[in-house]
Amino acid sequence: MVLQSGVPLTFSGRAEPSSDVKIAVAGGSPVSVRADASGSFTATLPAQPAATAPQSLVISDASGSTTYRNILM
């Protein structure tokens, strides 16, 4: 997966209703948001610098986490 570097990154998805969702690029500070009553969430990570090595992105909530690997920025 390739993500644009140097611009804020917005992620949308579904989680358990009213649960806290954390999104982070490996080694970075996580951004936390709360899913709404229907489980929808939108979170924006700050602009990420270009990286010479693949990165990982972790999205987690109370039910578990999903890790995306080999992300290029």
C-alpha cells in the first residue's frame, strides 16, 4: 500500500458502537477517536514524513487490532 507523505491521512471505518479507536503508524503517537452510536469513525493522522523503509499501520479498538504492513510513504 502506498500513502501520500507530507499531508494529513484520514481513515474511516466501523467499530463497536461508542468504542474508542486508536490508529498509529509504527513508532508514532496514536490518534484516538470514539466511534459513534452506529459504529462509524473517522480519524486523521498528522502528516507523515517520507520513509525509506516500509512502515506499519495499526488500527485497534476493544475487540482487537488490525496491522497493515509494508506501507510506503
